[in-house]
Amino acid sequence: MSRQAQQQRLIRTVIGQLECDRFLGGVWLPIGTVGPAATDAATPAVRKPGKMSRAKAEDIQDKRERLAAIASRVAKCRKCPLHESRLNPVPGQGNPNARIVFVGEAPGETEDRQGKAFVGRAGMLLTNIIEAMGLTREDVFIANILKSRPPSNRDPQATEIAACIPFLQEQLLVIEPDIIVALGAHAARTLLETNAPIGQLRGQLHEYLPEPLGRPIKLLATYHPAYLLRNYVKETRMKVWQDMQRVLTELDLPVPKKS
Ligand code: URA
């Protein structure tokens, strides 16, 4: 690599790090500042009626237990070699009754250490995105295609996806969200069973068909937060923010206003 190219790479890295630190320290703002969402939301982000009927409370408890049962099967799974190198299984976590499920690719180093999805740098950006939507991580469910970290964060392999995807399919059947947000190419392509590039899939509403007989779930593909961290420019941020606005609109949830 030429000296000039090295310098440019260094400058890009430093700028990226500064942008990242700035945004991880504050609220993820697409442009300007985001004002509060209307408080009288007719449709809550989580299906939680003011006074929950006993049947509803039992339904949510049932979902919680079924998700916990899936998580313990993930912990025992030996269907692919990733269980040998992982520190912890990362089944995914969040609200069993969520209307939105975010799906990423696979756990990274921090996730592997903590056993939780999206808790590293990309996860902090995802938290900021969720908060910019007027929601919290507790309102949504966050999971990955793979439940174990691939060594050195390499791309998931087809055999690993084939071994692991039934867990996510089951989670989606339990939660029955109104919309799935596929974060990045691996999540979008796997769930939509396509090889189309993420640039083509993002920003459009698709349908995920749960196996074997669930009702179709809306799916919106957007850029992965890690990609956003690497390309922290207004154009990419705007695209992701537009995608999140679309998610909120699809759910009849208030879109926080720019003030
Ligand atoms: N990237 C992912 O796709 N998932 C995580 O949980 C963390 C980083």
C-alpha cells in the first residue's frame, strides 16, 4: 500500500472512531435533533393493554417460557462446530411479546463473552437507533441468524446457517411480531431466501413466511449497524432512519419529530 493510501486509511479510521464515540455517547440522530414522540400512542410498541387480562398475562408468560426452552436447546446444540469455539451461546433476548424483532448476523466478541445479542459497538448503535425510534431495547426482541460466534467474526457459512436457522424460526413463531427488521445482507438474504444484494433489498417491505405454517410477517431490510459505523455518513444514516420511520409507520406508531 502506498504511503498516501496508508495515510488516507488512517485518517478514515480516526474519523470513523471519533464519529462512533460521539454517537455512542449520545442519542443516534439522523440529522438535526429528534423530539419526543407523541405520548398518546394509540398502538403501543409492545402489545401491552393498559389492564392486562389474565388470559393475556398467561399468554405472555407462555411465550417467555417457550423462548427460554428454545434458549436452553441452543445452549446444548452441537449441530455445527461453532459450539467448540464459542464462549457462550447467544440465543437473543428481549420482549416475548414484541411487535418488532431485530435480526442480525451472528454474535461478535462482546456478545460471545456476555451471551447477549448486540451488546458491543454495533449493539450500542442499535440501542441508539431503537431509542431514536422512541422505543427501548425492552420493547423489542433482538436476535441473530447464528447463535454462536464464528471464529474471528468471519461470515456465517451455509452449513452453519442451515443448522442454526430453525432456532430463529421457532423464536419468530413464538413471538409472532408484526415486523422483522433484518440488519444487513446475511439476515435479509437468509430470511428472504434470496441472494440479492442488500442495496436492492433495503428500504422495501418484504414478507417473511414462517415455517411451517405461521402467518406471513412483514420484513424490512436495512443496513447492519456495523456497516453504518464504518460508513457513518449522512446519506447512509438518512437511509437507515428512513427505514426506521417506515417501520414505525407500518406499526401505526408515532414517528419522533425533528425539532
Ligand atoms: N453483529 C451481529 O450481527 N450481531 C450481534 O449480536 C453483534 C454484532
